[in-house]
Amino acid sequence: MDRWQHIVWDWNGTLLADTAICVTILNELMEERGLSQITEEFYRETFDFPVIEFYQSLGFSTSREEFESTSHEFIARYSARAVNCPLHEGAAELLHRLADENRSQSVLSAAQQTALEQAMETYGLSRCFRDLVGSSDIFAHGKEERGMDWMRTSGLIPSEVLLIGDTLHDYKVAEAMGVNCLLVTHGHHSPERLRRPGCPVVDGFIELEDWLHS
């Protein structure tokens, strides 16, 4: 742990176990539009950013008006269900242990800033984090840019920062920020996809904690 001055966590999929909720809502929206349903396995093999391109690949209309309407529908349904969504097993315990050890942590997320701040209150995690860096809209844009902006003003040494995420996009964000990356396999991308870049990959929080303290 001593080699990491700071840990940056992704939220959705990495700490919050929301993959199944996202697949369920997508299938509802697709059924209402006469589109074919998808499995969670298919989702984890194909989901990517920018989200609009993923939606387009599933057959959604992605004109500006249609995409905005679909995005609002998704967020409304997601918000209604996310209140009952658990954290991944061992996540809260690890975050609190790191906080008790005075380890510096932040969250960088595609989630809206206000939703992210409310989530930290709901899950009792606010004390664990130095900064919460969310999005200004619901369209999951600009995580790389926000991460780079935060890094420039953080006062941290990039080589001593570790970003922990669950998608190849998180790996790209870490590259853009100039920081290290570790990926967990329990989120929105399959283990096979996550192993392609060659960065460290772990299967859950027990293995993650062992890796951090190795």
C-alpha cells in the first residue's frame, strides 16, 4: 500500500453492483421499441463508451432528441431501483479500513455529481473520500477530461496514484491521467476483455485487498 499516495475508485460496477439492473432496464427499453433482448453475458462483452455508440449498436435511434429521451428514461428507472442496489461484497469494509489507515481515496465516476454525492451519504461512505468527481449531465460524457482536470489540480504525483475500475474505459481514463490502473472482473466488462491491456486484474475485493497489501 505504501507505494500508492492515492486511490481513485470508479463507482458503477466497481463499488456498486449495478450491472444486472442496467441490463434489466435496457431490455425493458428495447422490448418497448421492438428490439431484441440481450443477456448479461452479451452486455458485458459489448457495453462501452461513448454510451451513444453502444445504444446505436443495439438498434436504438440515436438522433439527438431520441437519445436524450432514451437517456432520461433509463436514468429515471435506474434511480428508482438503485436505492436497493448493494455494494459489491467486501467493498464497504475495504473502503472503511483504508480510511481508518488514513489512506487517501477519491471517486471518479460517469454518474451525475449530485447523484454521486447522495450515493455516498446513502451508503455511509462520505468519510472515506477526499474528492468526488462526477458528471454535470446524465449522458456519461467526458470522464477522461474530468479525470485529467482533477489530476492537474490534485497536487498528487501520477506515478503514485492508482485508479481502480471495471471497464476498459477506466483503463483508457487511467492512461489519459497518467496514473496506474487495476481492474476488477465483477462489473460491466467481462474478465476476458479486461485482461487484454495487460494491466493487473483481480476477481473481487478479497483478492483486491491482498493485491494492495502485497
